[in-house]
Amino acid sequence: MSKSKKLDFRPNEFVVYPSHGVGKVVSVEKQEVAGFELELFVIAFEKDKMTLRVPTNKAIEVGMRALSSPDVVAHAQKTLKGKAKVKRAMWSRRAQEYEQKINSGDLIAIAEVVRDLHRTDEQREQSYSERQLYEAALERLTREFAAVAGDGEDAARQGIIDILMSRVVAAA
């Protein structure tokens, strides 16, 4: 693909940047870099107190995308209800796979990580790194669910926890 396709994101629109999650396009600005005029999306990540500038012609290449549709969110919720699939590979290998899924920006893959790493009080304790990955995935999932539904992150997080807990009740 020689010519990068340009995405049309508007200011005040939510977007998903794979390695950072949900952000808001603040503006589209022109900036001169090394003698070239570049058009950039300026994306703010409020929670992380971070601003990212992405060249408009590279947005697709880096994996930037619009928020998931309600259908994809429903599919992610269905994924959360499924049975956890924990491979018997070494933890370092599994952790690497989980990290890749989280940073892929794919909502379904992130839901799989949350499902697989979720623990109830009765189950064995999580290691520190397991907990970190779980929290990172849960945070990404929560932010996108909240942005799609248009309600607060607390409600979205509680909804996800409720789905995970209903799975435990059904298994008992």
C-alpha cells in the first residue's frame, strides 16, 4: 500500500489508539516538521493526562480507529460471559500474549484477556503481574464501553464486573 489512506475524524469525536485506548480528537492541525508540512490529529487522553499527535495519513497504518459499534460491544460482552481459556504455557509467554492483545486495540481480544484473568474471591490469588494486566485490560474495556454507551466509566465497569460475576454464579 504505497499511498496511506486518510481517516476522517472530526474534533470532539472519540477514537481508539491501539496502545493507549480511548481518546478524544481535540483538533486537526498543520505543523511543519523537518521542512515538510504535516496534517496531524491532536488526540487527548484525559485520564492519562497525555496528548498525542498522529499524522492524518498514518492514522490507519498505526491502527487508529473509530469507537466500536454497539454490535461489537455486544459481542465483547458475550465473550466476557464465556468460559476462561487459560493455556498451560509458561506465564512469561502468556503475559506477552495478553500484552499484545491489550495493545492491539481489538475490543474482543481485550475482553478475552479480562475474561481469562478475572478471579473471584474463592479462586487462587493473582500474581502482581497478572493483576496489572487484568487492570490494564479492564480499564481499556471500561473506557470503550463507557464511550460507546455514552454513560460514565463507573457504570460501565460495574456492568463488566456484573457480567463476570454472573458467569461465576452460572458455573456454581
